[in-house]
Amino acid sequence: MNIPVRVLPPIKNPVEALDRDRKQYYSTRILRSIVNSLDPDALRTVGITDVDLFIPILTYVFGEAQLDGTAAIVSGARLRQEYYGLKPDRRLYAERLFKEVMHELGHTFGLTHCDLEHCVMHLSNTVAGVDKKRADFCTNHWDEVGKKLKELERAYGT
């Protein structure tokens, strides 16, 4: 199945998402901003930002998505080697970012976290955890995504 992808113009991080004390952005507020600016033709939208994200119950998050929804946000801030005082590595950054985009897209397809460490849907709360997993879904999650894509194909004729 060929699914068209479009890169949209950037939107500004909403001012109200910034927590000045934490020096981080509340991901749910940015996600809400993405939802409010969705292209009506888009089946899924993933916003990518370089600001550090959090939700109130966690120190930080790599991303957030609407479960079985249409939108997600991913931050590259803590995926960069430089964040940890290390030498930049563009290949590693791109790999990490891709994994987190796939992870959050999985949530938009209704997938929950996986117990299998190699599955991209495995919960990663550290960059080492992101590095451990592969950039694709386990067999069970691929089957679930395949069913959702077939439903979308029938509904939208993609």
C-alpha cells in the first residue's frame, strides 16, 4: 500500500505549553495545538519538535499521541547525543527519531505498549531504551496496524 506523505509548514509551539520553572513544554498542550491545526485530508499527523517535552507525572517524554486518534508529537531534544554532552551523531539521531515517530504513530493506530523489548512499541523511558529496540513493530503489532490500514483504505480509498 502506498501512503502519501506531506511535510507541512511549521507551527509555533504554543506559549501556554511552556513551563518556565521546568524549562520544558507540556506535550499535551502542543498536541492539542496540532489537533486544532490538522489538515482535513490528513489521516495522521506527527509534529516533530526540538523542545524538551514533559507531562506532569513524568520528568520528560520523548513524545505523546492520541490513542487511536490522528495526531502525535515527538521531541528530538533528548534523542540527540549533544543533550548528554556527547559528540553529535546524525545517523544515530535520525534512527532514534524514526523509532519514536513509529512508536507514536503506533499509538494513533490504537497500539499500546509491548512487552517485547525489540518491538518499537516497547516503552522507552531512557535513550538507552530507544537504542535497544528495533525500528519496526513485532508481528502482533504489524497485524494490528495492517488491519487498521485496510480499514482506512476501504474508508478513504488510499
